[in-house]
Amino acid sequence: MRWEEIDSQVCSIARALAIFGDRWTLLIIRDAFRRVRRFSEFQKSLGITKHRLSDRLTRLVDSGILEKRMYDEKRSRYEYRLTAKGLDLYPVLMSVVNWGDKWVCDEDGSPVVFTHTQCGHTCHPKMVCDVCDGEIVATDIEPSVGPGVAQKVSRGDWSPAMGES
Amino acid sequence: MRWEEIDSQVCSIARALAIFGDRWTLLIIRDAFRRVRRFSEFQKSLGITKHRLSDRLTRLVDSGILEKRMYDEKRSRYEYRLTAKGLDLYPVLMSVVNWGDKWVCDEDGSPVVFTHTQCGHTCHPKMVCDVCDGEIVATDIEPSVGPGVAQKVSRGDWSPAMGES
DNA sequence: CATTATGGGTTCCAAAATAGAACCTGTCAA
DNA sequence: TTGACAGGTTCTATTTTGGAACCCATAATG
């Protein structure tokens, strides 16, 4: 299978990764959360080639994660800003930070700490069940077929042989 | 900058993505959480070429996310299983699922639903502050320099010009 | 016993993606 | 007038990838 076809799977992970699951894209989004907004700022921060950056920014705009906004009419200069869809990626980045801080950071400690302005404290975001508030651990979750698959099966659009459950 | 150099940054995201931030790797990890364990099962599920798969599995074993365990002495057959380091990636996958369910799934609804065995309910994992239990939203978090950078600066190992804050 | 299937790869080649450098274009500041 | 800057595009050499073919040990089949 070609990488471009992976988003044909009925799988939210595959479809999401089709957008940001390649080299550089998630780092660009990380920078966007740090208020990096201009082409040259991204380039300096990432050390990515202009060509790659141009391509990645265009894709991110096309997929609705960034929006391109003119900030200088005369010189037609643009900024790239996160949309609501992009801002919603925050928990993804946060969970990557958490994992990285635990498993791949050196002995000095984590490079960045986070303050939750709602409560004023330094916080370590964690993932919890929205029903019982218990922390989510892999072994406590049991996946099962959801409506997105069930309805396709009942219409005959889909059978398990086609791909992922 | 070459992709192989990105993990030289003092940034947990960059270092984490150096391991799983490329095409296929996170999908392999997804499958591992679905109890896919053998080479041929991964291949069938992903449609990836054997060559790629072999390379990615080796990297994942080298970086301690999967372990290779013999299950048939005579034929020297191996299974790949998540280590503790790998199992800890669950919140990353979960936050990708959440985002994908919200933004890139079709109208039938989400393909998979999750039951939290601790409480027995279908759940939608969410990210919260570990101090006040408030849900984490991008605009409520203020990052600041952490010990991992502060100590390097005080030792003279690092200056902001070198890379990321 | 010869043949074929299976799991888990490796080797080879052509096609696609990438890095790095050079170039372009329009404005502005000295 | 010259140069700098932002924001690109074009070019080429190198890597990475996809696809197919091949390999090897065991096991099942005829």
C-alpha cells in the first residue's frame, strides 16, 4: 500500500496520521503552538529546507489545520495560524511531551514545564476516563466496534476483510 | 537539518518524533496495541512492504518500544510485543483517536468505541490537569523553561541560539 | 520421497521524497 | 544604487520507499 492510501482505512488513527504522521509536520505544529507564525521563523526554528517547509505549510493549510492570513497588504506577507482544528491537536502534542519527558529526556529533567492558568499550578497533564475520572492505562481499555463501522457493515459498504476493525 | 539530527534538540517532542514521527511507525504501534504480534500479521494489516516493516520493527526494538520474543524454538519464530515504554504510548494513540474521531471521521460515527474496564462504561478519554482536574485546552497552558534547559544554561552547555526553548 | 506452503526475512531496481544550494521577485532602507 | 529581507521556486544529488523476486528452514501434502 502506498502511504497516500492509508487514509482510506476506516480508522481515525490512520486518517489523522495521513495528515500529520510524516517527518516534520508535527514539529511544524509544535512550533505553531509556540507562536511561530512566519515562514522564515519556521525555517530558522526547524532547520528544514524552504522547499519542504513550503510544501508542508501548504498541506497543513489545505487540511484545515493552519490558516494563511495576510499581515502586510503591500508586500503580501502571510502568517500561518492554528485553526480550531489545529488547536485541538494540543492533547496530542501534550501526550507526546509527557512520554518524551519520561522516556527520552536526559538527566537534567524536562526541558519545558507547563503552568495551568486556570488553577495557577505547574501541571503534568494526564489522560482520564470522562466517566469515572480514573487515569487511562492501556490495559484498562477494551475497544469494540463503533457506529462508524457497524453502519457500514449493515449497509454492506464494508467487511472486516477490507481493512482494519 | 537532516531528520536524523532532530533528536539533538533539547525537546521531548523532537526526541519522541525521532523515534515514531515517520510514516508507518505509529501505525505499527497502533497494531501492536491491537495485539498484532507477528511479522506476517503486521504486513497483512498494514499493507507495508516487508522491507519497510523489517526496518521499522528493528528500529522499534532498538529503541525499546517493542521486544522480540521467540515463540517457536525449532523454527526460530519471533513475536513483537510492547514493552513498558511502548505501552506508555497509549495516551498518544488515544489523543490521536480523539482528534481523528472529531475531525476526520465520516458521518457514520467513530469506527471504534472504548470501554473503561475499571468503571465499566464507554468512555471518551480526555486530558486534564493533575492538580485541579480541569480539562486541558491549548489556551490555558503557559509553557516555561524547565530544569532540563535551566541546568544546561547554568553549566554553559546550551544557549537559546542553539535551538529550541 | 518430491513437492509445495509458510514464516520471516534479504536483495535488487525503479520511483518518489528530501537536502542543499542557487535563483527569483517585490519592497524597503541606507 | 546597492543591498537586505521575506517568501518563495527550480535544480541536482542523495535517500527513502514500493514492489517484486529470491532465500532458507521446517512442515504439511501427495
